[in-house]
Amino acid sequence: VIGQAHAIGALGTDILGRNLAQKLGELLRQPVVVENRAGAGSIVGTEHVARSTADGYTLLVGGINNMVMNKALIKNLSYDPLRDFIPLGFTSAYPFLLLARADLPVASLADFAKYAAQRPGKLTYGSAGIGTLQHVWGAILFKGLGLDLLHVPFKGAAPAHQEMMAGRLDVFFDNLSASKQHVQSGRLKGLAVSSASRSSHLQAVPTVNETGTVKFEGESWFGLFAPAGTPATAVEILRNAHASIIREPEFAARIERDGGRVIAVPPQEQQRFLQREVERWSAQVTQYGVSVD
């Protein structure tokens, strides 16, 4: 069983989980069933796997939201990502794209920073809900720019896109996979991407760091996890299977078509990768006073 934490936009854990399940089933020659356990901002599914029998048969497709941001944002979280899980492999990563409504009179992030600075508290930024990556990264980015924007949470990314295209929402920092089509069609403007390098899907859009306005780099990533205490033999089998899957050209091409990239983190580095992400984003959440209360 692959426990599903939650889905994000068009490119969530459900789609990735089903792709991984199919490939794992073929490699391990046994059925792999996908079970969605949504709720409480991904806590329900994540906690279920953390409390499951550590035998290698119940796994979690998790991501930066439930394995990092929940830890950074929620006091007394019912699970500890670093203590309760063993990473089996990190699968894919997707940049965020800073969107602006088409009629906002700015052509770059520098333009926007100047425009917003002259209108403190007047401009709005959307999110898919309080505590989502769009909310948290948006807050960090805009506060890093020294801007005062009004946060408008929606129930998912799609309604925010609609409000932007209707001219009622100013900016939205969203997963590139779910939002690139609106920039490609000209319905929205793309001001910057969050990754270290530009996206091949939007070559003309610079990275945040290229704009020289503020330092910001991050990607929304996903991976496969087992409960802590899973036998070493099972961990090795599952890690080898996962590594084999992400090496497949067809699998990598599917990720890249959606605007992401495959991330291959060696087994000996996987726990440290997770720890660095928890430390990095927890520090920024604290620095900029981002809260879900």
C-alpha cells in the first residue's frame, strides 16, 4: 500500500503515487495498491503510515509539504518526519512560478517589487489554502522583498487561477506544472521561477535569483518513505527498485513533460537531504514569522 498524503494541483501525490505503484509492482512482481488518505493538510495519511507496521508493505508518497512544512509550521505535530520515517528515494522536483494578472502594469519582478512597495497593503497574493506551499513560499518571498501584500487563501489552486484571469487577484506563487499553461497562452504573466535554473517550458522567465531583487531558491519535491524500523533488507530492496524506476527514460520524460525533473539522491545522503530541508525552511518560517494560526 502506498499511503497518500495529499495532492497538489494537477501534479500531486496521487498521480505520482500511481506511476510509482505501477512500476514497483512490475519490478517486485506483486500488486501494489494505492490508497488515498486525505485530510488535515496531509497529516492523516502521513500519520497513518508513521504508525503502520514497519514491514516494508506500507509506504508513503510524501513531499515537501508533509515532510518539511508541517514540521516547520505546526506545533506538537503528531509525527516527526526525521524520526518516524526512512527515505527510500526522492523522486521528482518542480519549480514554483510567480504569476501576475495580465493587466498588472509590471514586466518583471523588479517592476513588481517597486509597484507593490508604493502600494503597501493594497495588492493581493493568492494561495491554495492556509499552510500550503503557495501561502508559505509566497509569504517568505514577499517579506524577503520587504513588501506588504494581503494573503487571499482559496480552496485549491484552480479558483485562484480563475480569479487572476478575471483580474481580481494580483499575484500567485504556484507550482509551475499547474500554472505554466496560463503563461504560455498569455492569460497571465510569468515574473520568475523558484528553481536554480530556468524552466525549459518557460525559457524567457528568469529565476528569482537572476532578477537580483532577493535570494530565493526552492522546489516542491516528492519521494517514497517507509516507517522507521523497517528491516534493512526491505529498505535495500525498495531503494533499489525506486532507483531503477527514476532511471527509466520514460519515467523521467513524463516528469519533465509536467515541468519537473527527476532528483537522484544517493542512499547515504537521503536522510541528510531531508534534515537540511527541514532546517532550511523551518529557519525561514521563523525568520519571516509565517504562521498557520
